Amino acid sequence: MSKLIVIEFVSLDGVVEDPDGAQGTPWGGWAFRYGPESVAGDKFALGEVLDTGIMLLGRVTWQLFSRIWSPRDDEFSRKMNAIPKLVASRSLDSVEGWSNSALLRGELIEEVAERKKRQDIVVAGSAGVVDALKEHDLIDQYRLLVFPAVLGQGRRLFDRPGQPAGLSLESAERVGQAALLVYRREAAQGDHR
């Protein structure tokens, strides 16, 4: 079975909100303070998943990424522009602003569970989408680029009560001033994913 992979920029205290400052929060831009060697290119080591998988994005992340990636033409940008993208949004009518984008027409959980049978799914940012997928135990792997910033405020990746997550560390690697931590979901009793 294919995997659902969540990729996130994360502060040392677990904040995922506004890593680039685009949302205008007082603490925003924290990930980009550490220079391009920590954020540019395929820092999440997705490799061929970008060639064979699909990307799932919430509205806010899709709108931000469409402005960032669509005009670029380097090797990584070409992969980001080429990968099929599903956009989970109830407010967008069109996603024509970024190549290979389509609105997710069905219910999020059912659509993701069905697509996951056929190919890997990468969820970038999109905290609300990630929360829904966590709630339905659909996430197989987290690839977290953890920055040495302690913010003390902002939305955290694991901040919802009643959503425990059993994870096992697969790898840890230094990426500039950050660390790429890869965790896989521990299988529940009788689950052989």
C-alpha cells in the first residue's frame, strides 16, 4: 500500500504556523531566518515521490505555493509544478492558477483513503487538512524540518487533545541549521500497514 506523508516546517516547540511570514503573524518568518540552505530545494527528501505521487494541499497553502512555484523554472520547481495537486477547499471555485491542480470534489477522508490505495500522497503545510487526516489515522509518515526557534505561540502540529500518536523515528539528518526528522506511524494491534 502507498503512504500518506506529511511534510512540515516545525519550530522546536512544535509550531507549524507561518514559517515564511506570509500570514503576517508577529512571530512569522521563523524558518526563513536560517538561510536558503535550510529551506530551498527538496529538503524533505521526497525524491521520486514527486515524480510518482500526488500532493494534497489546503486552500491557504495552495494559494501560497501557486504564487511561489508556478513562475520558477529550476529542477525542483519543475517537479513541484508537474506533480498532480489536489486542493481541499470549500471556498475556491477554480485552481487554474497552478498547473496540474484540481479541486478535491468528494469528501476529504474518503477521497484520500481511496487514492492512497493507488499512490503516495504528500501533504505540505495545510494544518487543517493534517488535523482531519490525523483524526482518521490516515498518516503513515511525518517528515519534519525542525528549526532551532522557540516561539511560545502559534498553531502546533500536535495540539489537539485526544489525538495521541504513536510514532517511531526512522531517520534524523542535519539540514543547514535545521534537522530533518522522519517518523513513521506505529501500527496498531492487528494493523499491518
